[in-house]
Amino acid sequence: MEIEATTVMESNSQPQKFALPVDSDHKATQFWLFSFAKPHMRAFHLSWVSFFMCFVSTFAAPPLIPIIRDNLNLTSTDIGNAGIASVSGAVFARIAMGTACDLFGPRLASACLILVTAPAVFLFSMASSPISFLLLRFFVGFSLATFVSTQFWMSSMFSANVVGTANGVAGGWGNLGGGATQLIMPLVFGLIRDIGATKFTAWRIAFQIPALFQMLSAFAILLFGQDMPDGNYHRLEKSGDKPKDKFTSVFWHGITNYRGWILALTYGYCFGVELTVDNIVAEYFYDRFNLKLHTAGIIAATFGLANIVSRPAGGIVSDLVSKRFGMRGRLWTLFVVQTIGGVLCVILGQVGSLSGSIAVMILFSLFCQGACGLTFGVVPFVSRRYVSYKHFLLYDLTGIGFIDSVILLLQ
């Protein structure tokens, strides 16, 4: 027995080998974008792909609103309320997600949430009234809380010198789903209609596609994901390599750090505004400029697709300026970029031509989403241990910015 115990202890003490260079905490000190090496880069790709799928599902309805509103007799108020519901629903889920990430790990937390919300996406095919449409958007919106697990996971896997880049790219490519769905859903709808379905049937069948891929992403996380560089939470806590946190301690430390609240409010008025645009941009171009549904979807997609470069660029710039100016450099860059984004948002509302609206919208998207990426470079340093609750606060106040923006539009 003593020999066996000694053998186990020796095997556990042997240093692990990682494909990426790591620090003393086994967090990667480099970011290899096109690598799928376990566990760091595999966690990166699993997190952004699953977040991408949740974004596609949550915003699958807006590009098809011109069809759905005729089928369900939706008014402008109904559409606005459903948009608010899609983000408001995530407020409750993010509270649970912040706790779940700290207590059970980002792998189980994100996979379970994705699987729980996927049935609501399937059920869009049975929507029959404005109320049912609103409720489904509310429950599907819960899946946006995977933002918390995505950012938590990256902060657990990557060292301080590259965590801004990792968070920016993962968040940006995940948010890319908000633009991709503007292309995907009209295309799927068109294919189903061309096969022979009526337009009021085609939009219902179209929702089965994002629902299916959302479920597949959850199974991929469960099969191939890992919570931390050294293993999953359950094994690390059982071996004593990771202290087991209590809910009350996690919650208290999360809500009493004023820096988290300040940063959350700032983020609420860059990403919150972006969510507003994701909800209305296709309908806006369709109605104002009398465009075809597919054309309006293509134009609307450019706003969300800018995430492929804008958010990652924000995270990369945050890491670069910190090397010379430290945290002050990260904060000042965030302030300048977000201010420019706000000015462009005002200008966008004053432009009356199609070409001018598209040009300003693209510029606005770059700065608005770049500010989000710059925020990701700051959050991991607000609280090193209770990072999930900082992400929860960050995203919860996004809902405030979004709801304020929608209310202003409805007025």
C-alpha cells in the first residue's frame, strides 16, 4: 500500500507538458490562434464556437422579422419588447453563470446552459402569438450568459500578457454570430421556401438549424473541454490542488468591488448599444430603403461581422499599450475609442442616404466593438480570484444599456 501511494504521489508531482509555453500557474504566455493544442487553445476554440452558436440562436429572429411580424401580427411595440426580452432573460442566467463558473467550472456551466436553452430555439416553430414569441426570445436569451463562461475560461487559461488578446478574440468571434445570423437565417429561409414551403412555414423550419448546432457545440465542450490547464474542477478539488469556494464568499467579493461596477457600466453602453443595433438593423434597412430581405440581411451582417477584427484588435491593442503604459494605458485607450464610437453613433442617426448609412455604420461598428475588446483587456485585473463575478457584472449592466437604447428608439 505504501509503495502504491508513493507511486501515485510521484506521478502527480511530475510536471505536465504543454504545447504552448506557460507560466508558473500553467497559463499560456503565448496565443497561437490557429492551434488546437490541448488544453489552452482547445478551450479557446470550444468557447468562441459555442458562444457564436448562442449568438446565432438569440438573434436568429431579427433578420426574419419582416416575415414573422406578418405571420404573428406583431406591432412595433411587440418587436421592441421581444428585443428587450432577449437580453433581459440573460440577466437572470448571468447571475447563475457567475456562480456556476466559480463552483463547478466553465466547462460544465456553459455546456449545461446551452443544452437547457436549445429546446426554446426548437420551439420557435410553434410560436403562434406575440406573447409566445416574446417568451421564446426571453428564454433563448439566457444562452447569452455563455459570455461569462467564455471570458472566465480564457482568463483561466492565458497569462496576463496575452489575456486581453485571448478574451478579445474569443469574445469577438463569438459575437460574430450576431452578424453571421443576418446572413444565415435569410439564406436558410430562402432555401426552405424554394424547396416548396410557404413563407410562413419556412421561417419556422429555419429555426431548427441554429438549434441543432447549438446542441452540438454543448456536446463538444463536454467531450473535449477542460476547465483549467491542470484539469477539471472536480478532480482538482478532490486532490486538494484547488480550494473549494463557497457561494456566499464568491458572491460577496464579486458585488463589493466598486471597480467591477464602474467597468460594467462602461461596457453596458458600448455592447448594450451593439445589441440594440443587432436587433433592429435588418428591419431598419428593409423598411427605410425598401430593400429585399436578403439584401437588408447582407448589409446588416456587416455590422456584426466587423467583430472578426474589431474586438480582437481591441484586446490586442490593450495588451500592447499595457507593455509601455501599464493599466493607465489600457484605460485611456478604452476611453478614447469608446468616445469616438459614441460620436459615430450620433452621426449615424443623422445620415439619410443608403451609402452614407452603410459607411458610418461600419465605422461605428469598428469603434463600438473595439471598445468591447479593450474592456476585455481590463476585466481580468479587477479581481484575480473572483473573475467570473466581474464578467457577470460586466454583462448584466450591458442589459441596462441595451434596454435604455431600445426605450429611446421606441419613443
